[in-house]
Amino acid sequence: MSRDCQNTANMEEIGRVTVGLSRCMKPLYIYHCIRKPGYVLEFSLRRDDYYRCEQCRKFGKMRTIVIRDSAVVAGTKHPEDDHHADCQAVLETGKNHNTITNNNKAKPCKINTAKIGWNY
């Protein structure tokens, strides 16, 4: 058995993500926790394939994970580790997530056109 196969066999399951949209129509990934079933964490696009935890951002901490092709890429830390001390996963049904479906469209953010100089 190759070394890579041995490492993958011993790895902890990472979890699954569902794609959604933030209020401003930006990609939002909802991570379904493995260690706390029924709870989720929200990750928004930071740059490229790096997504930032929304709860940690509110507390001034940077906790990112890598997501490619709607799957969490295995890194050195589990996605549920190393968050801010006050960052808590929320109940899956306790928050209104705007997942991408035909029936559920997220509302776009309002733009103050006076500051930008657009005349409508």
C-alpha cells in the first residue's frame, strides 16, 4: 500500500458544504459540522479558493478553509478547529440560509448611487 493511501485511510472525515448566496449575492458556503451534528458554520469568499468564517470575522479573527469544486480541501487543520473562542456553530434550522435554488433568490444589497456618481 502506498504512503498516500495509508494517510487517506487514517484521515478524519472533513464534512460537506452546501452553496448559498449572501445578502450581497456573493458565494456563501454552509459547512455542516461533523463533530456537532445538526450545526453549521458559514464561510464567505475571501480570495481565490479561500473562504473565511463569518462568525470569526465578526470577532476579528481570520479562520479560512480552502474549497474547490464545492468540496473542502484537506489541510493541516480540521475546518472546525482553531476558531475564535466566542465563535459558535449555529443550529442548521436556526438560521435562514439563502441556498441557491430557483424558488429562493437572495435579495441584492442596496447601493448608494449618489456617492458613486451614477444618475438614475
